[in-house]
Amino acid sequence: MSSENPGFSTMAVHAGAAPDPTTGARATPIYQTTSFAFRDADHAAALFGLQEFGNIYTRIMNPTQAVLEERVAALEGGTAALATASGHAAQLLIFHTLMRPGDNFIAANRLYGGSINQFGHAFKSFDWQVRWADAFNPSSFEALIDERTRAIFIESLANPAGTFTDIAAIAAVAQKHGIPLIVDNTMATPYLVRPLEHGADIVVHSLTKFMGGHGNSMGGIIVDGGAFDWSKSGNYPMLSEPRPEYAGIVLHQTFGNFAFAIACRVLGLRDFGPSISPFNAFMIQTGIETLPLRMQRHCDNALAVAEWLKKHEKVAWVSYSGLSDDPNNGLQQRYSPKGAGAVFTFGVKGGYEAGKKLVETLKLFSHLANIGDTRSLVIHPASTTHRQLSEEQQIAAGAGPDVIRLSVGIEDVKDIIADLDQALAGV
């Protein structure tokens, strides 16, 4: 890129990429290989000892993956990134780097159902304890902090409710207590919200969703904000203490403002192995090239659909932050003036059974467990993604019995509304 301060759309197309130096290929090649040849024995030793950057084995790093990482880091304003097999894999590597048995972290109660399940159940096997705070009440996070708290986790735009979180207020709590703030930015993407600019320390994505944008490839990513002091408190020994597997290197001392991304790669990805495939990395970085165009269309369509649903006689309520009278509209205007995203919820009169009937009657909408596709998608969370939760937990997560979640696509909005109209007529 020739500009010193390229715009978002320019970075979405060019960041991290250049014509292939060997073949001249303009599109990033898919380096479909398991391993990479060393120049000599000294080169191999330097790579394994973290004394030189380079490719060893695709489980740890791959040139196609590297372009994706640099591109997302640039879009988020971070110092470095690590791509993984999925968003869940990215979260596992983050907490493995931060936590020790008996440690706890605080999470907002407005989260994707899979994250609630991962935090509340799977993480117990590591003796990592989650404490749930009220996403709408920043002081509730502070009330749960103790000497074993190692992080705060929130979503910038909560799934499935589509509500914005006051990132800066919660970041202030995290900074006061010297713990990092992790923000899942999957639903907003950096086109709408850049959490690092509001005080976040780490950003995580399911690249499977809006970043890739076409519903064809799985991936996740961790973005290092580069501002957190991992050595100050002594609570993050993976970064602040000598690593015996690397001849006593102290990662924070050695790698500075991108040490967290390095730690996730060489201490987590290396051993757990949830690597993104070169093909998926290629597909996702190609999808990112159209991210700003897609996200704006998603937002424009979603607002039109929400306004139409709000007037429908069979709809009990609509929760979309882009509506001027929505309680969350102030936060949307503050954090995401370009739009309120593509995902929101509404309640259909008739409750649980009516909700199931509606999703079964839609035709243009695809009934599946995903968001962020070019296609319009629908799901009834209480019977699917949030089924493992009690009704009380479902309601707290914004996924009560009557809730329908839409991920509004980029089709002609008149066709999206027509499909909803015919389906509601049958409820």
C-alpha cells in the first residue's frame, strides 16, 4: 500500500498481501503444505528457538494464514494476530495463556450460547471459573473481581440480542484492577466497531461469520492490542516468567507489544493444535475484501426489516439497536454510527410453539445455526443454540421462548420482507 494512512476499504483489500515474489501471482496463493524446508541447520535452530521468524510447520504458521492475520490486525488496529480453526479455538488459546487452575474470569451474561456453554462447562475441566456479570451494568463486573480474577470478557454487539455493550465503561473497570479486557467483535466486525480504540486489550472473532461472510469456511482469530503490561502484576506467568521450552526466554520482555499473540501461538497453538487450514485462510481473507460493502448492506437491510416487523400485528416486540426508540440506540450511536449490524431478535406472539412454526415456514431465509452469511438466516434460539440453558438463563441471555433471531442478508430487502410476511401469515 502506498498511502501511509490507508482507509478501511483499502486495508480490507491490500493489508498483508503483495504479489507472490516467485510467480507474480496477484492473489495470495494457498500454500497447501504441511512443512517448510530450512536453509541450513543454523536456520532451523533459530526458528525453533524463537530467535528468527519463519515457517516451520503449518500447525504453527503458514504464509496464507500470515496474510489473513496481518489483514485482520490492521483492520482492528492491533499489533499482531493469530488465526485459528474456529472462534471457540481462539477463546481456548486466549484463556490458556491467561489462566491457571483456580483462576477466574468475569463474563457478560449477554453472550453467544456456545460461549456460555464453553465457559460454564468445558472450562471447568481446567479449573477455570467463570463469574457472570450484567452486560448492562458495568459496576456488576467490578463487584465480582477478586485476587484470582484474570480477565473480563464481553461481546461488542451481543449475540443473539443485537445489543451494544458499553466497552469503555467496562474497560475502565478492567484497567482499574490491572486485568485485560477481551472483546468478541464477531457480530460488529471492525467495520462497525474497533474495540481497541475504546480500551479493550484483546479482540477475538469467529471469522466464520461476517468477516468471511459467505458461510463456506470455519476460522477464528485473536488480535493483540499491544498495550497491556503483562509483567506488572506477576499474574500472567506465561508471558512474564522464563519459558523452559524456549531456553528461558521471557516472552513479554522479548516480544514487547505483540507478546500475547506470540504466546498464544508458541505455547497454545503449538501444543493444542487448532490450526486454520490454508484453504480456509484463503477463503476468509478473500471474503474480507468485500467486508465494508457487505456490512453496510447488512445494516441497511436489517434496519428496514426491523422497522417493518415493529408494525406487524403478530409481532410482540422488536429488539434492534438501530431503531431510534430502542433503549440501546444511544450506545449504538456512540460505538457504531455506521449501523447496528445484521443480527437482531423479535418476539412472535404465541411464544415457543409460534416461534418454531415461523422458522419452519420461511422460504428465503435458511433455518440454520449460523450468522453473518450473505444469505438471510433464521433460528429459534430457545430450541437450538441456547437449548442447553435453563429458561431463566435463556431469558438473561436474550434468548427466551418467544425469541426469533434473524441474520439479515444482502438480498433485495423487498424479498426479505415478503418472506417474513408470508411466514407470519401462517402463524
